[in-house]
Amino acid sequence: MLRVAVVGSGPSGVYAAQTLVQQREVPGVRVDVLDRLPAPYGLVRYGVAPDHEKIKSLQGSLRTVLEDERIRFLGNVEVGGPQLSTARLLELYHAVVYCVGAARDRLLGIPGEELAGVHSATAFVAWYSGHPDAVAEDFDLSGVSAAVVVGAGNVAVDVTRMLARCEPELAPTDMPQPALGALARSGVQSVSMVARRGPSQGKFTTKELRELGTLPGVAAVVDPAELALDPAYADPEAAAALPAVFRRNLEVLRGWAGQDAGGARRRIGLRFYLRPVEVLAGPGGRVAGMRFERTAPDGRGGVTGTGAYEEVEAQLVLRSVGYQGVPLPGLPFDPARATVPHAAGRVLREGRASVGEYVAGWIKRGPTGVIGTNRPCAKETASSLLQDAPALARRKLPGDPLDALRAAGLHPVEWPGWLAIETAEADLGRSLGRRSVKIPDWRGLLAAADRGAGT
């Protein structure tokens, strides 16, 4: 029997586990899927916006994989900490696949970024998604009338949309009650989503962009003069050379150009060719706005500063300019790429494959692609592992890894514990007159899991 640990229960980890147990070349593979959190599904549970129920329904297919009798879920297990080093984990399994994602957001690197009211979009998403590490009191939106979101990707679109939605639209979701209450009390009237480059270079997908123009009581507006700066906007030949998604994005924005906000309850302004240069301070050391430099296309796909500046009011700033992997103690790390060096998923130490250690997902390739991109990425890594399987399986293991984890002082949450969390969240939703509502704190999650374990 080949026993494998997969660290991370998001899509890349689950797809890796699925590939390993469903292949036929190496019989008898057993996989333990470990996660630091007591709940599975990674960013599908804690990153996909709560109002995107179709995407969140992917949890159903991930669940089917984790319920396979050859796979065991072990939550509340932190790898790389004092109780479980990467070296010790490899002693317990023939192979370990690390699917730990990219947990750190990139900074803007400008003065004033440390002011109160400036946050990463990552933290805001974690808060409204009920991640137990999130700090809810950081997002009192009652005194916020204007917000700025810096970025032009789907996460920037998500947080912009969540700031613009009203409570009746969010109440049917699984959003934690404290976050729902804070958004209901929000004083936000305008949200500016700002990009340093042009609309033909936005990283958002057309479906998510178009959704901003369908929100009840919300006007999505674009300055025609900013659109006109994009060479592809006015030139049909340049537009035709773009990939299809960028052409569709331009058409959506063209439809919003110069649109009158009218009597809309809230306004979303999409801004282009503005580079953040400073966060402006107001009374009490809180953010009061942002200063941007106008940019222009440089003819080589980038932008250059023009020396013209503009200030935009804001009591809340969310940066959404990308993610980075973080080093896991005991694993090699490439700081330039913020990934673990690898060859076809095999971890490289000083240029040579490390026996039994593998990576998949964002920590392998960087924060690129969509959820489905993780499937071929995980399959490549699993294929490398299976090629190595005859040599890996020769090593005798000390016994059931679960016993060793408990002996180290860890308290793994097994599948019945997760099912108990699901039941507790359904009960919480009923008590609030809503559907299932996430438990947003560690204590509540672990207490629910303990009830499922009969402790």
C-alpha cells in the first residue's frame, strides 16, 4: 500500500487525491488530506464570493471525492508548526503533496498604506466569507461613504460588488451574521475600482464584469475619456487582435461609457490609467483618500507616468494587486517567484528532486488560472508521484499516521467532525431565519466538530 499525505483540501489538493486513488497503475493507494482548518474545500469555501452560488456548488463534487473510502480528511492539522514539521510528516507517509496555495497579498508599496482603513482585499474576502482567522471588527462600514478598490481582476470585482450590494440580496447566502450586519449598516454610496493600465488589459472575466451592471439600485459608470486612451478602444483592428475575453470586456465598458448614475442608490465607477502614489491621511490617522498619477500607454504593452495627478476621496481602501506564496518551514522556496521550486511537481532541493516531496496548485505555479486550472496541474504532479511509487513504497512506515498526530498533541477533525460543523451551521441559519450560515470563529468550529466526534 502506498500511503500519501496531501496538505491542503482546496481544489488542487482534492484533485491530486482523486487522481491518486482513481488511477489503476498503482493499486492500493491511500490518501490523507490534511488541512490547517477544521473545514475542507479551501478557497471554494473561503474565497468564492457568497453570492456566487453556482461556483460554490463545486463543493458538492469536492465532497464526493473526500467521501471516497480510500481518502481520509484530517482537519485542524497545521504542517510546519512546532507539533508537526515537514520532515516528521514525511516520516509518516511514503509521499507528501503540498497544495498550500498563495496566502499573502501583494502590497502597493506607497506612503500611507499603513493607515487605518487600508486593507487587503484578501482580508476583506476572508471576513465576509467567515474565515476563522479574520478579524470582524476591522470592517465597521457605517462611517464609510466612499471606497476605493485598487486592482482590475476578479477579486477586485468581487469586493466591489459586495460593497455595492444591499442586505436583502446577501441574506440568502451563507455569509456570517456579523458581516451581514456590518454590510447592512454600511454607509457606502460610491465605489471606485481603479486600474493603472487600460480596459483592454483588465484581468477580470466578462461574466463577473457584466454583473456589476446588473445590481439592483446600482449604476456602473465609466469615463469615456479614459476608455479613449486605450489604443484598442477606438481602433477596430487593434481590438480584433485581442483575445476574445478582452474584446467582450471592451464592449461591456463601451455600453457603460458616460452612463448617468441618475437616482441610483450606489455608484460603481471603473477608472483606468491611474497609478496609486499615496494614501492620504485624515483626522485620527484614518484614510481620507488616495492620490493617483495619470498614466498613458507606452506603446510596448505597459504604461508610463504623465506627471498629472488626481485625488479620490475614500474612507476605505482595499488593495487587490495579486497574491504570493509564503515559505513553509522545511520546504525550499524561491522568493523571486514566491513558489516552491519543482520539476513536474517534484520538489527540488539544490536542483535535485527531493524523494517523496511534491507540490501542486498555486504554491507550484503561482496564483494563475481559474479553479479548473488546478485539475491538470494536480494531474501532472500525481503522475510524477506515481512514476516514483515503486521506489517510495519500499520504505516501511511506523503505523497509522493518525496515531502519531494525536501523540504529537494535535486534535485532527475527521469527516464526522466536519459533518457536525455543517449541521451546526444549518441550525445557526434556521435560528436566524436564514439558510445555512457559516460559523466564523475557531472556538465555534471546533466545538461543533467535537460534538460530531462524540467528545
